[in-house]
Amino acid sequence: MKKILASGLTLLLLTACGSEQTGTSQETKKSDQTEVKDEGQKTSESPKTEEKKSDTDEKVEPSKEVVQTKDYKINQANWSIEPIGNANPKVVLLTIDDAPDQHALQMAKDLKALNAPAIFFVNGHFLDTPEEKETLKKIHDMGFMIGNHTYSHSSLRDLSSEKQKEEILSVSDLVESITGEKPKFFRAPFGQNTDYSRQLAAEEKMSLMNWTYGYDWEKQYQSKAAITDIMVNSPFLNNGANLLMHDRTWTSEALTDIVKGLRAKGYETLDPNRIITIES
């Protein structure tokens, strides 16, 4: 497994986010790290009413929708998240790939309990049944962003343009039919985009996103203790780190400790809705 990070002098980019190919790794070319030219949630206040001082009718102030500030951007040279202006630089972005397989819903519940935002990147072959679709809807309804990770997790470089289009658009359509929203981010399997996938993502108003580091497909990290330790103490943990995890048993078991460990080091778990996207 090669890790390539183009941060400072090198980029260690871990390219093995396989659903059925755990442990598979392929090298991401430098052009995939530098050529992308694309760089996201609204919250609403609870309705407030004033106490009535008499039986007479009083005006009630309507609830106001608060638009989330877009104060971060993607550094397309190393896929880290950079602050804009005075935004806190000490943040990490949590991402979960290959969802919703077996553990995504529990992972969402654990993150929700910690008030830790994340992006769940979904594969279409995990959305074939009504039960799987309901699982994704629950994750979305808990406030988590849903990203596009292709239908079958095939290497896009091995596919024709027409097949790439089918792999990508079918997932966007599925996600929209389930959640009412199209994905704002696209993550190519193994981090390997093509000229065509870049073009198509841009046309679909999806920003490209790879990652800074991740380890949970490697054999030595397939336990709760091991994956917790490396995710919290990785030498590649720095401001704006884009953390790759997967819908895996050991990662699910470790997720709460990972978040707590990152926060103990002073890192804020960033709401992805604050990241500038193509449609922003």
C-alpha cells in the first residue's frame, strides 16, 4: 500500500478505499493531485415566540433561516481543507467511504451523539434494497452530508466514458431520489479521477475530493485499538487534514475514540457545509 501526501514536500495519498477490494491499492498520479479545478448545510433556528402579557393577540416573530457561512476551501494540491479569512485553521474533516454497508448507520448515530459532522460517500450497489435506501435516508435526516463514490467502486481509468457516466450519474440520481438532494462532492474510487470524470463532476456541480490520510483497509490497523491510535497520532495529522475512513467493523468500533482523541489535540471536526463548492 503506497501512501502519497503532496503536503509541503510530499503528499502521502492512500488510495485503497475499496468496498469489495479491501487491501487493494493503486498509485494516484500527480496530475490527479494538481489538475482538479473544483473546490457546503443550512440550519434553521427553532421557532421562537414571545410570552403573552395579556389575552390580546401579539405578533409572533417568524423563524429565520440561517445560511451557513462558507469559510473553508479545498486545497487541490493536497486535498486538505483551508480556512478563509479568520476561520479556525485547526480543523479536520471526517469522511466515511463505502456506505451504507453494514455499519454506516451506527457510525452516524455515534457521530451525532458527539455532534461531529462528516460526509458519507456512498456506493450505489449498497442502495439496491428498500432497507438500504431507508438507512441512507436516516443518515441524511440526521444532518450528514452524502457524497458520490460511484455505483460499483470500479477504477474509472479502466472504464469507457459512457460507463464512467453511468457509474457516477446513477448514484447522484439515487441519492437525490432518497434524500431530495444531489451530492455536492465526488470521490473517485482509489482517488483516481480521469479527465472525463473531472469534466462530468463539474457539469453535475460536484466538487472533487480525495483525502489526506487513512489506514483502515491495512491489515495491521484492522482493530479498534490500532486504528484509533494511527488516526489520532498519524504523522500526517495537521491543520485541515481530510481523514478517510470506511464502513468497517473496527472503524465503527473506534470512531468515538478517534473523534475524542482528535478533539483532545485541539482539532475541531469541521461541518462540510462550510466548505466552498462549485455550486456555492
